[in-house]
Amino acid sequence: MNRPMKKHLVPPHPPASATPPATTGATPWEKILDEYETRIIDMRVALRTDSTLDVLPFSPPENPGPFPSSLTKRAFRLLEEAGAVETDTRYHMRSIIGKLHKQRHKQVHYAQTADASDPSFLDALS
């Protein structure tokens, strides 16, 4: 039950640790959005590569000042992308849960139908 991932708004990049955003001279809000975008990219990469990533909830610094209107479009684009990543994460989790249930069902079915006289090991085969 794999669902193809939606086309994302943030271009695919290597993990943020390999390409940190350039924040030199940036305003506090630009730095916050850069950090948020890096987190989105890291989550997208983790989903694509089936790797694990411990992501703590996003917490902007206190009192970064007024939000500049020039960053509004970027902020909304990032929020939309974050929502798409959350949706993809839910589908990915459902897929994993489905596989686990299927495996458990196979184990229970085998345990219920296995005949005690059936060989369980290769060396028990005659």
C-alpha cells in the first residue's frame, strides 16, 4: 500500500548536515525559515531513504521581532511543504503498520495450522 509521494515544493537536497543554508547576514526570521526548511529537507530525505531521523518539535527562538511581509510567500510555501511531509509520513507509517500486521497474521496462521508431525528443521527431513 505504498502511495507515491506528492511533488514537493522544496527541491530535493542532500541532508542538511551536508549543505547547511547560508544564513550569514540574514535576518532572524530568515534564519528561522532556513532552519525550518532544513528540517523539512531532512525529513523528506529520511522518508525517501527509509532511514531514521529524530526530529524534535520545531521551536522558534523567543521574540525574533516582527515578521517581514517579504517572507510571507516563503513561509506559506514551507508550511504547505511541511503538511505534505506529514501526509507522506502518515502513509509511510500506515504501510509499515500494515506490513507488521500481515507478518503477525502469517505467524499466527502458521502456528494454528502447523502439524506437530511436520519437520521444523532441515535435519528433521527424511
